[in-house]
Amino acid sequence: MTTLTPPDHSRCQAERPNGYNAFTLGGRPAMVRCSNKPTVIATEAQPGPDGLIGSMSLCEECKAELLKDYGPVYCGFTEVQRSYLVTWEINVEADNPTMASQDVADAYFQPPIAAGGPDSACVFKVTDTKTGETTIIDLEVARGQAF
């Protein structure tokens, strides 16, 4: 039975020429895997000769090449989920870092935080790891607003 390689969310899976050809000196023509970060998962619209429907991660450049070579009906595309770094910060006074951490955990890591209750530690700094864009979210302010 044939097994398919799952899409790689960290690196484009297309193969490209390595830049050498029969007339370049000092190298052999070969295909190498693209090293760009993927933006989409391409999934075949119809099963291949093996009866399976494959999918692979592609960067924008390789997606454009696939569309040029095979056309828009060959496969469908879904965006690769974006990765986020979510951090939470609070200022606290204590005798040492361990006590500060324990004081915060004892005082704030309870259900009212998620609800954005008054006086809870509910401010988050959310950073998109793709773009580096950072957004500050205050759940107390956001309470009652549509997410």
C-alpha cells in the first residue's frame, strides 16, 4: 500500500531545479526541495494513478508555478494556519521571582480570567509569528464585544 507524506507546515514541499544544467561547469542538474515557508496546502481535485488524493504545502512562488503548469482546476488550496506567540504579562511585587510567580498563579489563574472579570489579569500580547505584528488584547475591555 502506498503511503502519502503529510503536508509540512514549516517548509514548502515543491522541488525545483538546482540551477545547474548540462552546460554549467562544476555541478550536476538535480531537483532540490524549496526552502521557503509555505502559505497554502494544495490538494489534488482527482485521485492520481495510485487512486489516492495527495496534498502538499507550497509557498506563493511554487503555487504560482503549479497554477501555470497545471491550471486552476488541478487542485484546491487552503491557507496554512498561521502561528501565533501569545504572551501574558502582569506586574507584581514580591521578594523573589519564584514568589512572584506563585503569587500571580494563586491570585489570577482562575476562571474569571477567561471571562475578563474586573481586576483580573486579562491583558494579553498576541504576536503573529509570520508578520511580527503584535496586538494587545484586554479581555475586560473586549468583554461584550464580538470577537
